[in-house]
Amino acid sequence: MSKNIDLHTHSTFSDGTKTPEELITLAKEIGLEALALTDHDTCLGLDLAQAKAKELNIKFIRGCELSTRSELGELHILGLWIPKQCPHLEEKLAQLRQRRDERNAKIVERLNQIGLPLTIEEVRACAGLGSVGRPHIAQALVKRGYVPDSKTAFTEYLGAGCKAYIPKAVFKPEEAVKALTEVQATVCLAHPLLHHYPLAWMEQMLKRLIDLGLDAIEVWHTEHSEAAISQALAWAKKFNLGVSGGSDYHGERKPGVNLGCGRGNLAIPVEVLTNLEARRRSQGLPIED
């Protein structure tokens, strides 16, 4: 039986619902060979996950996912093999989280102004130990009984253009690639076909980012169709990029998306990781930390 991996997952340290330890335990239970934790704009859960992975004898890749905004909208950049010691990157991420905290407070203030009383303390309680984001504000709105579910919270209040929406502070794509390249991470463009941007524009963006250090592309993703997978593979071949894949697992926050298999038909073989490791070795980069 082929061993599978998952190189795109989230924990309670960003917007997932499982702790890093729970995530590793689940990966072991379902028979994954390896897992990367790639929380949004933070590395704070990596040590916990790595310790649990060592205990359970499962291969672990330290990662993160950086949110960026391009001229057409969001692009997400994955960093794999993040080193334990990367103070400059941590400082940049801390600044992002601080600006996000300021944004959260403004969103809560706006909700109060439109007749939905809520406190930032209620929102923080929903986030637990993780960084606070809109999913936690949505959860607090559900708990208050203002909306029936988180999806409604976004469509009515928190989504782009809605009554309480405030844009978040993020990197430019080029800044994210540079920040990850500086710590010798493998820099991977996440779910490149998710937003259905024009293919010609996407190809030009790839060229721009490759010049700065982008080295891989996420081919297999829960929301990638067969056509999207084929397109991503074609780009990888054309630009000599490594290929990666993951479920983008968030636990209960994304119902129906399961660890390792997405909506049931995702299967990323361990050879994908083996090839990425070989690629790093050929570049003189470490694969253990």
C-alpha cells in the first residue's frame, strides 16, 4: 500500500481547530508518512508539532503560509523547511500579527456600530492560543446568536465588501518570497488555480516570483480540479519547479475537508516529498532541523 503525505495543514495557532499535537496524532492514526504544519503567518506551533512527531515517529516538515496581496487579489506562499532559529522572519510575522490585532479591533468596533454588540475578549476566547482572525470573529457572532453559522457571518458582515469588512495588512508576493528565501525555506506557490486568475497573468506572476526564489508549486490541493492539476504540472515542467501538495486541512472550520485526503479523492504519494528533499540537497540546503 502506497504511503501518502500532507504538506499543507493548519492548527489552532492560526485558523485550524486542532492543536499541533492533535494534528500529528491524527496524521499517525490515518497512516500518513509525513506532514507539514503551515499555519498562516506564524511559526509558533512548529516546536510543539515537531516534538509530537518525534514521539510518534512520523516525519515532520516545519512550514508556514504567508498571505499576500497582488494586483488581482490574494496569493498564498508556502515556506517548507523553516529553520528553528529565524529571528528576522519571526519579527516580520510578529509585525503582521500586530497589525491583524489592530484590524480585528476595528472590525469588532464596526460590528458594535451596526448593532451587533461584541467584545474583543469574546473573539480571543474563540481563538484559544492561536492568532486571532476573521474566522474567530465569525465564531463569536455565531455564539452570540447573531448568525446561524460562520458562512453567513462572512457573507453578511465579514467578507470583502460587507458591512464590517476591513482589509488586512499583508505582504506583497515578492516580499513573502524574499522573506522565506532568506531563511533557506523551499518557497512554494499555494493552490495557484484556486482563485481562477487569468492563466496568462498567473504565468507572468510565476516568472516574477521565480526570479526572487520561488522554487515549487502546489499541484495537488483539495480545491484543484483535474484540469487545475494538469495546468500546475505543466507550469512545473515549463519552469523547472518542484511539485508539492496538501489538503489545506483546517479541522472543523472547513467541514468535509479531511487530513490527507481532502474531500476524499486526494492522495499525495511520499515520492513527492522525496523529490523535494532531493531538490533541496542538490541546492545545498538542509532537510533536517
